[in-house]
Amino acid sequence: MTGAPSLLRRPLRRPNLYVCARCARLQPPSSAAPSRTTPDRQSRPVHQSTLEKRYKAELQWKERRRQIDAGAAPSMLRTLEERGFIAQVAGGRDELETAMSARRLGAYVGIDPTAPSLHVGHMLPLMALFWMYVHGFRAVSLIGGATAGVGDPTDRTAAREPMDTTTRRTNIVGLHYQLKKMWLNVDAKARKYGFNPDDYWSRVLVNNSMWLNKVSVVDFMKMGQSFRLGAMLSRETVKKRLSHDAKSDGMSYAEFSYPLLQAWDWWHLYSSPRGVQLQIGGSDQFGNIVAGIDAVKHMRRRQLAELPQQPADPLPTLTTPSNATFPADEPMGFTVPLLTTAAGAKFGKSEGNAVWLDGGLTSPFELYQFFLRAADADVERYLKLLTFVPLARVADVVREHAKAPEKRVAQHLLAFEFVELVHGTDEARKAEAQHRGIFGGGGGGHRHTKASDAPAPASSPDPSSGSDSPAPAQPDTAPYTLNALPQATLALSTLRRLPFSGVLTELGLAPSRSAATRLIAAGGAYVGAPDDRMEVNWRIVRDAAGTGRGEAVRFVRDGVLLVRTGKWRVRVVRVVEDGEGGPEGLAVEGAEGETMGVGEEPPRERQDVDGMTAWSPGAGREGKGGKMGGRRL
């Protein structure tokens, strides 16, 4: 056999079956031979410092649980409830509270990349995940690169428009970098508000293409054994799509099977070393979460039954305050409420008024202005849901705001904190400074804080209770510019032959010339130009200018014209000589190089929702990403 191939000289044996980390830990040491796929077998030695960190983290968690049991600190679930994050719980509230207090659970939020950007509606499930992360839980943010090709049919009356592979990959990259940047900002927020990170703070960003593209049809159908057709057909979304309503175009098998794909995501994360027990979803995802719980339990029972030798020790259990016992590794979930105004108006892609978090679709200044327009009835709820501001500080700011609502102190705090979370501290300070320069005042009395001004307290208090908040610092006084404002370029000859009503229409500040004329007559249109200190003195167009052609030319300063309607809608117009700015007409910057001539609609629309105005990508751009949305939020 000396000349035989090396393959024949190796001993032949059956390959070891894959055993997930959870089941492998339950096996007695003698029941499984060493295998590369057995998680208990160490591929390399563990350093003593790593063991010490694990031991220290375990002691910290036991101390935290002791404080919760003694009533000295609120549980994680109670913290989320106090801020308004909990809508529905799948698996029992008492069981979830007990499990979250006893163990460092893993939790995940999934988003399908059906749009090139996240929007404000996505932030509620993510904020719940962020809050769990800063309290020491394992956090997983999942991008549905594979499931985006199918599309979640929940609450839809028609199938999603097909998305080509190039667009989907582009959206995946966009969401990846948005979430990556936001996680870094969350770490900065944690330091700012006194959360003390330990060595076992854990977060990860994954793409389900990594495993769904490798799943065999047979393995996938094994999970399908836990899904009963009666329950699936009774779901409201399925009944609407299968009805004979003229608006419904039926449902494909791929859409019908979408809950199985989502359940497989959970099973993959549950059976991994991260042990993700908890799924957080939007208000429309409760049915998918319940189906996922049943699927994970089914796969767990099936895998335990296939073990070569059943575990000698019973499975670990937990006991609720009412003496109810349940498995310690029970899968659970909860949904967050829908983000609405006090009047009930919704925000999101399906409503056509999504406020995008990408700086190219909604600039930090526009995002700041959006939250600055929040109604007084909404601002306290938004501060609890969309920021890390302690509850005691929120209550103080709301009381201060009630004394002088015109200063909009609470809205300024909300706007700064949210922009800081999404775009970082520097962009938030720039947006605040730009508002101060254009609209006057000092930020409505808002005083933001710096991370360096908020050292972590030695006794590690619970920041969510608001007992200790960072000392405020004076607003940053760095120089600012008007560059982040919505800008346009207008030929001088065009400006000379247009009345002010035509200028407002061309800038997208009025839907028609007749509407612009009425707006001017009502005193709702303003014109101004920045002075040497970059401050603007606004003048009412009705009082400062006539109704004839070319009146706007008188207000051009150094090639710049500032026009505003209402309190917040501003355009910076760069006036150029003919031939300097391309074809005669109006060119709007920040719209992917698009140019619109006189009389055309602007490339981006503004839509009002109960007094709050939002940017949305213009119609007719489906080729650049299809209908914009997300999956589970």
C-alpha cells in the first residue's frame, strides 16, 4: 500500500454529526467523541485573564439580580415599560421579566434592506435593543439580505415590486454602514449617560445571507413541520391576499413561506453560541414572532431527540414570582408600539412620509428641524422612546417647556439627542448652530452635554431611572455654515423674469403660483440674506417687495438669496450669471445631480403629517431601489 493515494491510507470513519452549542452543553462528556463541530471542545487554550473576566462579569450580573430582587433597581423589562417600548409580549410577561433578570439573554432585531436607508420608524425596535445592550445583554442586529428577495407580506394587499440583485446589494451596504455608525454612537451615548461597560458587553451585525443561502431544502422543510396550515391560513394578511377583493392580487408561495424564513433566522441565532432567546419586532410582527417561538421549540425538541445519548441532568428551569416554572432557555419575544403623533398619524414608508436617516436623503439639519416641529403633545413620548435622556431629566425638561412653550426647550433637546445618535455629536452641533444662525435665539434654551463632561459614577447607578444625569455644558460655539441647508442654483435671467410667487413655486416651497400668491398675501413668505456674522434678518415678502417681476433680485447678496415659508422651510439659492450654472432654470443640489427646468416639479416632495413636515424621495425612482421600506419593523 506504499504507492496508494494518501486518501486510502487514512482511516475511514463516519463524520460526526453537527450538534448545536446549546445541545452540546447538555451532553455528558463521555457521550460525544471529540469533534471539530462540538462547541465544548476547545480549539485553543483559554487564557487565565479571559477566565477572570468571565468570573468578574458573572459576579456583576449576580449582584445586579440581587438588587432587582431586593427592589433596589428596576428590572430590564420594567425599564422598557417605563419608557413605553412594550406593546405585546409573546411567551408571558412574568416569564420574560424573570428570564431577563436571571441571565444575559441574547436579543435581535431584523431589518430587510428593501430601501437604501433606515427611517425614523425603524428606531423603536432598535432603541429597545440599544437599551438592552447598555444594560449588559447580548445584542444582534440582523440585515435580511436573503429575505429581502422574498419580501414580508405582512399588512400588504399586493406583492412587493421585484428588486434586482444589484439594488439589493447596494441597500445592504447602505444599511450596514448606517447601523455600524449608529452602534458607535450608542457606545458614546452610554459613556455620556454613565453606563459602565464591562468586558461582556456584546453586539454584532449580521446578514442572514450567510446561512440562508446554505440551507438545504430538506432541512428547511423539517422546520415546516411545526407550521400548521390552518394557523397560517387564518392570519389576517393571508385572508386578505387570498380574498376575491379587486385590490388583492393573491399570494405567492414564497410570500406564504416568509414566516419560515424568519423562524430559521431565529433558530440559527438561538442555536449559535450567542444563544439569542429574544426577538424584538415592530407592531405588525407579533404573529411572526409567535410562529417563530413554536418553530424554535420544535427544532430544539427534534435536535435533543437525535442526540446519541440523552442528558443525565434535567434541563435548567426558572421560576416566576407566582411560582410558575419554565425552561431557562425558552424562546420569547415582544413588539414595540407604532410610532404615531398624538393625533394618530403614522410615520413610515407605507404612509409615504418616511423620514430617512441617511444624510443624503435627509440632511442632519433637516432631521433636526423635523423633530423641532414635534407637537407639544408628542415631545415627552418621543424623548422617552428615541433618546437616552433619563426619565427624571425628561420630566424636568417637560415642566420647563410648559412654562414657556414658545422656546421649544423640549423639542430642541429631542432634536439634538436624536441627530447625535444617528449622525454623531459634531453633526448635531452643526445643525443646532445653523438653526441658531438662521432662526435666531440660542437653541431655545437647550443645553446639551458632552461625553467628557459626564464621568461614570463610581457606584454605577441605574441611569434609566434618572437619579443621576450628566452635568450640562454650554452649547458649542464652533463656526457654522449654511451648506447643510436645502440648496438650489438659479440663473439670474430666470430670477429677473419671475415674480416672487414664481420663485417660491420653482423652489418647491409652494405647489402652484396661485398658492404662492395666497401665501405671500397672508404674510407667510420671507426673504433675507446672511450678513457678515452669518445671521439672517428675515423680512416679510408682502411688506418688503412688490408683486412685479424681478423683485427678488433686490435681495441677492454676494450671489446668495435666502427664501423661507412658514417657520422652518428654508432654501439657499445660489444666483449665477447665464452660462455659469448650466441650462437656464433651477438646479437643486443633493438630488443625485437632477436638474429641473422652469415649471417642473421638484425632485423631492414634502408631505405634512399633523403639522410635521417630512422629506420623501420623489416618485418615479423605483429603479433606484424599488419601493422603500423594511421588513420587520
